[in-house]
Amino acid sequence: SPGCPLSGPQQHQNCISPQLASRLGCAMSFAARLARRSSAGQASFAEQADGILNEFVAKSITKLESECASKPDQGYSDHFSETDELDVSILYKDRVHSSLAEAKGEVKQRLVQKLTEMGFSRVRVERDIAFEIYFQTCKWQLHVSWANAASDPSSRRPARATGHSAQCPVCSEHKPVVALVPCGHVLCQGCAARIAMPFVPAAGDWHAGLVHGLISADEPGRRGRHAPCAKDKMLGQRT
């Protein structure tokens, strides 16, 4: 300030009145308190959304198990089921947690993961788009088959990719990855679940599917093969 005998940083430090310094300190601490409360609120909402999602998945799986129980005795080896409707808007909040697309993707991913853990030889999970457009809520259609299910639980593929993470070429995030068969593309679990069906050998051919880990280059009949897949279409590549 004019007439202040001090100069440099010491001038500004000593010329601020105690009242102004107190106000500045209060403003900073108030902002810090707001930030802490925001973090706590975000964590609380995420926990609440996770609980709702877990309850929905558990209820959907219980419904599927009940419907499948009598199918084998009738000679069936597959089943189609539909979940109850879910208002996905309760799973996300703009600028707080997730997004509409991420919430829908997370529901599908958890359903696929749970059904895969149950040992089905084929799993497909799709949203009922027609229902969603008309009613503004979501339903998921569950297609499962146990025709070629492994009898030994130890021979089933693990439900999660382990031991290797990489940047996904679709979402560009660094996450645990899985490989698609037969094309061999490597994607994160979320993107792979959205664009591919589980690994299903049928009629002597290989259908697009997932391997929960990286496939071996020495697998018989696989060396040098590269089949077009959904990932190529998404990235606009030609194989």
C-alpha cells in the first residue's frame, strides 16, 4: 500500500489486516469443507447405486434359476428369460456418479459375469429396446444354454481377466483385458461384453466370443487366422 515502509513479499504479508486474513482463511476452509462433503456424497451415492444394482442382478438370477429348474426334465437345454423392469436413472447422477450409458453397460456386464460364473455354455444378454422406448425403463433379455456346459467346475473359464491389463482400443481406458475369438482382438471386459457373445463352437466353426485371458498362438488351427468381428466394424477397420 502507498506509504508502507516495507517492500516485496513481506510488504503484502504485513499490510493485510487481521480481519481480512481471517476472512480469507475462513473462505478457504469453507471450500475445503464443501469439497470433503461432495466427496462423501459421491461415495454415498455410488454405494447406494451399487446396492440397488446388486439386488436387481440377484433377483434376475433367482428368477432365471426358477424358470430353468424344470426345463431339463422336458428335454430342453437352453432357456430365454426376461428381467423385471429397472429405472436406470436411479443408478447414475450427472456430474456426480456414472452416466446413463455407463449405468446400462454396468447392468449388462454384471448379468453376463454372473451367468458366466454359473457355468452356462452360452450366454447372451440384450436390452429390450422396444420396451425401453415405449416405457422409458429398461429390461434385459437373458439367453442361456447348458448344452455343452462343463461338468467339472475347475475346467470352466474364470469370470474375470487376470494378470494382464492394457489400453482398450474401443474406450481407450487402461483395464484388465480379454481376447475375442476367433479374431484375437484384445478389449477390456466391458467393451467385449457389449459387442461379443460368449465362446461357442458350433457346426465345426468358431463364433465370435470371449476368452477370459489371452489366447495361445499355438492353439491348433488358430495360427495366422484373423476373422472379421464387431470390433472391426466399430473401429472402421478391414481385416
